[in-house]
Amino acid sequence: MKTANAAGLAQWARDLISIDLRSLAAFRISLGLVLLWDLSTSLSNVSAFYSNDGFLPLSMLGVFNDSPWQWSLHSWSASTAWQIALLIVHLASAGCVLIGYRTQVAIFLCWALLCSLQTRNPVILHSGDLAIRLFCFWGMFLPLGARWSLDEVRGRIRTFNSNGKVSTASSLGILVQICLIYWMGALLKEGVEWRRDGTAVFYALSLDQFVSQTGRDLLHFPELCRIATFGTWWFEVVGPILALLTFRAPFWRLLIVIAFFSFHIALGISFRLGPFAATMLSAWMLFLPSKFWDVIEKRLRLSKSNEDPVQGGKTWMQLLLVQSFTFVCLIYVILWNLRGAGVRNGTKWFPHSLDSFGRALYLDQDWSMFAPRPSIDDGWVIMEGLLANGMRVDLLRGGRAVTFEKPEIISAEFKDSKWHKAILSVWHPPFQQITPTLGNYFAFQWNTGHQSSEQIRGWALWYIREDTLEKGQFSSPKKIELLKVGQFSE
């Protein structure tokens, strides 16, 4: 009887942490697309972001990377050619992840090059960049190419068991990592705006730096914002728990997945938060139940693709050493997050002397988006350039006439999310230190394309601050001088 109970409990645990190989394939494909999109943005701005011709020369990198365990191939050379070469290799690796060609090698290269790239310029990073990096890490220890891949077609993949699922410490690791993003986000949202007043979503939607037109329209429905505030907090707490516990109830798990899809689509159309929404949509592919794929295959009249071929022995991913390592990484990540959330005596039972392990593997993380409360500090940046002919132009807006009036939609004025983050960061420490190099970069770009009478004689960088007050009121815009360079005069 005890043996039967133990066997039943073991099977329950395996089912709890299992991921359907088709869900893993859907995750791989969507993650590959996100990587290609994100890397294409980096390649289109390669000189500005990663070379000494840009706004963050190698000499300034130490201001942001203070750990000796942080490493970067991109820092080996300051030339644009070197950065382009690495990005091309990175793009090729992401393409291989997408189509499932030599998938484990490709995902390792994506992870390693992503760590390197993010270390080279932390100024432009969003929470989505962090999530991509972590999912690539866990993906290295999962059979991402077992389905819908060239590796499967070429017979290069040996799958794990006969039921078309993977149930290992690595599958547990990536599922818990996804849940931690929400649990830690909720734990860090300790302000009264989230837990008592119900005003957090209203304040978040008042942040013109990040909100879209759709988000602004929601401000006209204050009661909806109040419901969304409490709903978001509870959804982050309870949603992941339900997603885990419905592993034997495919209908209810599918509903939970759809709910999270809807949540991130709503975030994506309401705010400009870089690759976060797309990355989390990819992550929730992992929770899609086997029954979902069975129905899809039946309706499309496809042959069932989730029966494993004859087993050929354990893969390297199943080795005890590998699974022990991923389990240690999972425990480490949990402890890191709990300490970061301010759990009592966190630094005592998880001292900072252990940080080197997480820094070296880039497992360090922080999920404090809109926490402990949404910021009320809002505003926009103006770069006023004085030309040799006496004209004044806004260098951040293509040379338009300078105006300090509030833009209609601040978040829509940027080329992409990375420039969005870089430019708006100059108001916040420690990123204020890039103010001179960022301004000089835009001045140089202007001078390169204009004749002598239109050359920059001096420039000034301004932050126009407009705080969000209670009851939807806003403070009068305050013009704050960040830096003046050259022969600039009022």
C-alpha cells in the first residue's frame, strides 16, 4: 500500500512539472521570433549602442557594470565591425532556434551572446530583455528541438519518454521561473496604491513616458482602473498557482493560459515596455496542455506527432549531474528573488557573498515593474541645438523647431524601445552620467549631415518634469537643465 502511494505521489510530481514537447516547440519558435526582432533593433543601431562612436564608450562601462563576474565579448573591441560580426552570429543562432537546427548549440550561443550584449550596454535594457536572457538559460537544458524542427526531421533528437513530455528539474526550473516573475512582482507591490486605495493602475496609465494612446483612453474609466488594480495584484498571486495545479485539468489550464495571454496583450497595447509582453506570451506557450495540441492535430487532420521514437538511451540533459545543476540554479533563483523582495533576514540566509554565482551565470533578476508603487515622476526630454546660423532645433526630433510644449504622446516619439529607454533614462541616476556622451552623439550625427552654416555651435539638454498628482491632476511642467555644452546661451 505504501509502495502504491509513493508511486502515485511520484507520478503526480512528474505530471506537475511536465511540459508537452509540442508546447516546448511552440515556445522555441516564438522565442526565436522575439530574439530576431530584438536583435534586428540592436543591429539597426549598432554603432550608437555598442561602439565607441556611440553614447556609451567602453571607458564608461565600469559605471554600470561593477561586478568582476560580468563578462562581455562585445567589449573586446570598440569597433562597429566587431559588433556587427557578433550580431550576425547572434542573428544566425536565433534563426537556428526558430527552425530547430542544432537547437541546443544555437540556444547556448543565443544565451551567451545575449549576456555579452546586455553587459555591453545596460542603459537600453527593459524587463523583457532580462526575461529573454533567463528563458534562454533554462532552454539550454530542455529538448527545444524535439518537435517541429529540422533536428527532428534529421533524426538528431532523442526524446525523453514515451508520452511526449519532459519532466525534469529543468522543466520545473523554467515553470517556476515564469511564476516567480508574477509572485515577486506582487510581493514588491506593497504601496497603498496597490493594496488599499486601488489607484495604482490609474497612476501607471498617467505615466505618459510609457503609456500608449489606448492606455490613455482607459483613464476615462476610473472605476475600471480601480478594478484592474486589485485584479492585477490578485491575478499575479493566484494565476500562476492555478496554472501549475491544473495540470490534470486541461480545459481549466487552457483558460488560465488564455487569461495570461489576454493580460499581456492588454499590457502590450497599453504601454510601451520593450519586448516584455512578447516574451511573456512566448513563455506561456509552455503551459499549453497536451489535450490542446491533440485537438489541433485532429482538426487539421495531422498525424499525431507526440509519440516518441524508439528510445536510444538518456540524453545529456537527463544526466544526474546536469539535473542536479539545474536544480541548484532553481533554488538559487528562488532565494535571490526572496532576498530582493525584502524577506526578513534575507541577507542572513542568502548573503551577498553568494552573488558571484548568479552574476557569472546571469541569473540575477529583479521584477519591480510599477513597484512598490507606480512612479509619479513623469516628463519628457528636449535637446536644444544652437546652429551656426543662429537657429535653434530639437536634435531628438529630427531638427524640428524647439518647443517645450508637451508632446501629444511621449512614448510614440521614439524610434524603438531601446532609444526610448536610453533617452528617458538621462533623468535618473546613475544614467545621468551618460548625458554628455548622449548629447555629443546626437550633435555629431547632426553635424555629419549638414553644411557649415548649420553646424552645432552648442547644445542644451532639458528634462521637462510633470508630476502626477492626486485625482488626475498634474503639476505645472518644470523645465530642468541637465547639461549645456559649447557656445550655448539662452
